[in-house]
Amino acid sequence: MKKAVFITNIPSPYRVDFFVYLQKNFPEYEFHVIFSGAGMENRKWSVEMEGLKHTVFLKSRTVIIRKRFDDRYIFLPVGVEKALERIAPDLVFAMEYNPTILRAVHWCRKHKIPFVSWTDGTLHSERQIGRVQRLSRSYIIKRAAAFVASSTASREAQVAYGADPSKCFLSYLTVDIEKYLAKKDSYEARQLIYVGSLIQRKGLDLLLPALARTAEDIRLVIVGEGQEEQALKQQAKKLGIAERIEFKGFVEGEALRELYCASDAFILPTREDCFGLVILEAMCASLPVISSKYADGAKDLLADGENGYIVDPEDTEAFAETIDRMFAEGKLAQMGACSYERAQAFSFAHVAEGCIGALRYVLGE
């Protein structure tokens, strides 16, 4: 039996669910997972690990760079080489370009084990990386046997860094859509919902001025927490829209799914997102979506004008007009049904094709 190992940063619910799916549905391979760390303090999600087999948690020192835009976590691992030696894989999936991956790539070269470079990153999300980070990407990509991208924009970044397009496989970033799928019949609450961290990167401070220019009966539910919460509440008060906004705090699981179903449309005003999984969650719940053009997965998830709109969140007037238009057109049910149907393409069964395709290509199968 061939062994493949995924090396990633921390357990996240969507990745763990996907790894469990691979282990259950492709028994001809033995999949292992190496995590650089156990978690991050700015990620409060619950992760069900019971179904995941063959896991290793590295001992690592975590460096946290605090910024208003977003915190950055760097894991400095110990023992990745020993973990790989114990597993003795036939193939390594090296996810991203961090210190753990650099050490793993060095081990792969030393032992003549092929590796697949996998990324969620995009040219926009990595537009400000430094020289050392660019060199690490070049080093990894030049030596990879194949590539897996989490979105069309991620694939464009890999090619820009030097990847051979013929060796690039697309395996969309996704969630277990079965947990979120729900058909919706009524769209009468005139309620938008945002789900995510309350940090500058997410662009809520760009949304509030736009909301202030929309019809007064359009409301906004904000789900999440973060360092910008008080600043956002003060901004809403100054704009005279505090009564139209409800801050729910951190919510997950069934309570979050109920909030999706109680809303009429989803909105993501982000300044930067490699993908935007919350868009997919909302689509599963039959919601039309208004997404920032800086959510790099939006071009894969949305058909502009069919199940939502892609906007420039920094153009306040156009942003407000799009919100008003979505509620005024009388097409919420039609657009929501389109979202529900488009979400089916992001099932684990479909998404696994790219991952397994890269594996089989590298192993000569």
C-alpha cells in the first residue's frame, strides 16, 4: 500500500473533514497527516478529530506577529524529519511554504521522495511578501513533482512563481457541504449576514458606510469577534445605523447554520482572502452573496448576476447600490436556488479528484 502524508499548519474543521474523507474513500492509500501546531488563539473553532487516523503533532515554538490588519503565526517545528522517517511515505503533500515545509522538502530531496506543492495563497494575498518568502516559494516550486491549487487564483500564483501548468491540479478549498446544505423558501427578512473575524483585513469598516446609504429596513447581522469590534460599534453609531446592526459574537455549529437560514443574503467586504469559505457555507444555505473582489475564491464560487455580485468594497457608492439592487430586484429566491445548485460542485467527492489526480500522476499510476 502506498503511503502519502499531508503536512499542514494546524487542525481546521474543513481540512480535517477532508482528510477523513480521503482516508475512508481511498483505502488503496494510507494517508497520514503531520500538523505543525495544535492551534492558534485567533481560531476558536471546534474540530472533531476522532475520525482522523495516522496523525502527528510536532513540537514547535510559535512566533506571533501582532498587526491590526491580521495576526501572523509562524511555527518553528521540531522533529519533522523524524516523523517523516517513521512514516516512510511514498509521496508528501507540502502545504504552503513555511519553515516546516522547507525542512520537509529538504528531507524529501535527501531521500529522493517526490512531493506535491499545495497552496491556498494567491498573488493578491501574497502581494506584500518579502524577498526571503519569495525565495522560499521559488525553491519549493522548482523542486516539486506536481502542484495542487485551492482555487483558480492559487493556480495562477503557482504558475507565476514558476510552476509547469501541465502539472497543476485544482482541488478547491471546501467544507463538508452536507453539514450546511439547506433549501430556503422565504426571503422576507431583508437581512444581510456577515461571518468572520472582526479584524481590519475583513473590511467591515468599508461595509458600514455603504450600509448607511441603503434602504433603512435592510439589517445586518455580524457573526464573529475580534479586536475591531468596539471600533465598528462606534463607527455604526456615528453613521446612525447602530440599530440596524446586531453583533452576535462567535457562533459555530447548528447555531451558525440557523443564522444562515434566518438571513436573506450573505456579504463579505474583505480586503484580502485567499478563498472565502464562508461564501460557500452561505451558498449551501441557499443565500445570494455579495462578495468583495478581493475574496480570491469568489470567481470560482459566484456567477456574477446569477447567484450574487462581486464588488469593489472601497467604492462606497457602488457597494451601496449593489446591496439595494439585490433586495429590490425580487430575485432573491432565484439567486438563492442558484447558490444551492452551484455549491454541489464543491463536495468532497468532486474536490478530491484534483488531489488524487496529483497523487496518481506523481506515482505514475
